[in-house]
Amino acid sequence: MRNRIPPEMIILRQGDALSLQGRLAAAILRAINDTRARPGFRLPSSRGLAEALKISRMTVTLVYQDLVAQGYLETLPRSGVAVAENAPNFDLRPASAGPDGGREPDWGAWLSGQVQPQRVIRKPSNWRDFRFPFIYGQADPRLFDHNAWRDCARRALGTRDFAELAADRYGADDPLLVDYICSNTLPRRGIEAGPDEVLVTMGAQNALFLAIELLARADRLAVTEEPGYPDFAETLRRAKSPTSFLPVDDKGLVPALLPESTRLVIATPSHHIPTGATMPLARRHELLRRAIEQDFLVIEDDYDFEMSYLAPPEPALKSLDRSGRVIYIGSFSKSLFPGLRIGYLVAPAPMIAKARALRAIMLRHPPGHLQRITAYFLALGHYDAHIEKLRAALKRRRQVLEDALAGTDLRIEGAAASGGSSLWVRSTNGCDSARLASELRDESVLIEPGEVFFERPPQPCPLFRLGYASIDAAAIPAGIDLIARAERRITGG
């Protein structure tokens, strides 16, 4: 029928995170756009659309009312609803195509100078569908106070805060968040810093990129850990930095092995990635002494220090630094949830000024409303309560995991003495962890093969990481049993 949008054009998409009403509203707006409906085009009756979509008529009525209130639709006397006279213009498609002919760009040539990542940690996007997700870095929603976060979001989006958050800060960060970092977060790590020495970043990854972009050079040897966090290596590779990969022991990086020509060291002294080793105090002092003598800088990723439930964490390396040689990276994304992407870089004021200018070219600043929500969550005490709850859960899960591993041929190769949320595990039968991970997926088990953590991995690589932040304690024994059975099946043990 002319001047009418038929019910079959309104299609509910499955799998959207929206509610049913939200999906229906989106479907109606898509139908108006796809049919290029003009003002006056009528929508199906609420009864007819409800029958076509097999949903409640009340749901359709409520959505129609909302779209009328928003100005997309209007009610017609005894004729239902139609596209409103002053509805937003959906017809944004060009009236005609551009010129024909011509070759497509040779993207291989255009992108030939770009460095391709060689070591990338990959986790399936549907990891929640696995019964036994032994992966690191994912949050357990059951341990998070959603009501508290929602309250902080409400505060941040209130009238009092909106004008400030809506303004362009021209590269400045949320003063409430920066103040909390300076007065609370950093002092707990023994670090003193002023607002001009702190930069809020899009997670620790962004902080790492900024630091390496500013400090790495083709004539400056960088040193990092082996095994170690893959993104350290890849960021240095992108910067075309000469890099030496130093083997770690059960106490982390060994300062005595640093080459004389070292100019930049990237390390995780509080909780080594992936083994969990903690650098002792004496070794931290030695690293700082060598930094002064050899004139190099240290980038410290203070990874996972909040998860210290077995013993107090060692002082941050930067807290011991009296010469301004340590650049410190922290993050709230690890302890809250990875999608938050709120981290921070701490360094002498001249470097922060340069990092702020570089960040401004990339993204100006992290979203203001996320900074303010995080600031409220911290300042109102929700963060500390969350950390206590998380520590208790991880302590329980780690004990269950250690007990389950004790009866297998798998050996704990590394674990943070103070706590943490993962274990570094070795197959004593020499089973290749990549093959093990591949076969375990068919049994709904996820593990992280160890090869990606090495610049020069052993072949075969018997090491892998078991995270326990996102798996329930009750599921751990059965999951470990499946891992042990698969390992024996592959090796004939």
C-alpha cells in the first residue's frame, strides 16, 4: 500500500544488547530510513505490528508513544501513527553515484612500511560461552557492584556536572580524578606526585604507547623481559627501537644482565607478566643504582598490585626513585573491568607536558564522563570495597586451583607470592600448550598458550597461563581435570 510502511519491513535484530523496546524502536527507525519514508507515511497499527512480530501490543504502544514524544512520529485522528512532519531527515544517501572507472588503491603498497604485529594475545569474543574460561584480564560481573557504578554514573550525568563534562578541556583531565590519583592512589604505592606529573590515559596500553613514542629511538637500546608482555615488544618494534630481551628468574628481571649500552628498561617488578614473579627490594635498589650509573630510564608497569591478598605488595619502584628516572604506569581497567580503559602515566612534569601534547593529537583526552564516573567510584569508597571483595574471591579461587593442580602432571612454574589472578603452569610431559589449548576448546575449556609471551619461544612450548578471575571456584576442579586428561592424551602419559 502506498504511503504506508508494511509490517514486514520492521525487523527485530537478535543478539542486540538493547531491551525489547529498544530493539523495536531501532527497527522502526531503520524501516523509516530504508523505505525513505516521507512525512505522513503511516506505520502499521499497534495490533497488526504486535501480531507480525509476535510481541505484546502494549510493547508496540509504548514504543510508538516514545517515538511520538521524541518527534519521529505523530498521531493521526482515528488513523494510528505516521512519520512526523518535522521528523529528522533520514535521507542522507547521495542522489547519484560518483564517477565510474579508475583503479582501486594498491593497499599493499600504501601500507608496505607498516610493522605487522608478531605477538598478539588472542581471546575468543565469546569466552563467556565456555564452561571453564581460564583466561586472564576478564572481569567477573558477579563480583562487581553494579548499583554503586550506576549511582556514580547518575551523579556524573547530573545537571551540576554536565556543563563541566560537556566542555572541551583542550587536553586537560578531570580534576576530581587527578586529585584522587595524587592524594590516594599513588600515596598507597609510596609515590608523591603533583597534578602536573599525572596524565590520564586510555588504559595502561595508551600510557605505554605514549612513553615509548617519546623515549624510544633507533640509537637507544631498550631492554625488556623474556618471557614478557607481548605488547612491550610490539610497541618497541613499531617504534623501530633496538631491543634486547633479558631472561627472567624467579625474582623477575636481573639487573646484572643489563647490557652496558642500555638506555631504556621496561619491566613489571611488582608482578611479572606472565610468571607473577616479584622483584625483591634489594634487586629494585640495584636496578635504580644501575639506572643512575648507566644513565638509562625505566618504564614501570605496576600491573595487578591491587590483587595482593596473601602478603602486602612490595613498594613500587618509582617510590624508591630519587632521581626521576622511573616512568610509572597504572590502570583502573585491570581492577574494575577491562572495557573501562582508564589508566594513568606518572612522570616528571616536562615529560607529562610532552605526553599531553602527543595525546592531544591522537584523542585530545579520554572521555570526560568516564573519568568523572571513575572519580566518584573511587572517592565515595566503592573502589576499596570492590577490591576487598575481589581479593577474597581470588584468594579462594587460587587455593582451589592450586589444590586441583597438585594431583596432576602440571606444575606451577610461577605465581605471585602476594596474590594475583593467574598462575604460570608447565606441562612436565612436554606437551605443546598451543596444541593443548586447541584440543581443549572442543571441551569448553580456555587456557592461554605460553608461546606469545616469548620473543624466542621454546619449541614445543610446554608453558601456559591459567587465569582465575572469571571462572567460578566450583568449576575449577572439573576444568583442571579436563586439562590434565587432555595433556596425558596428547603425550601418551
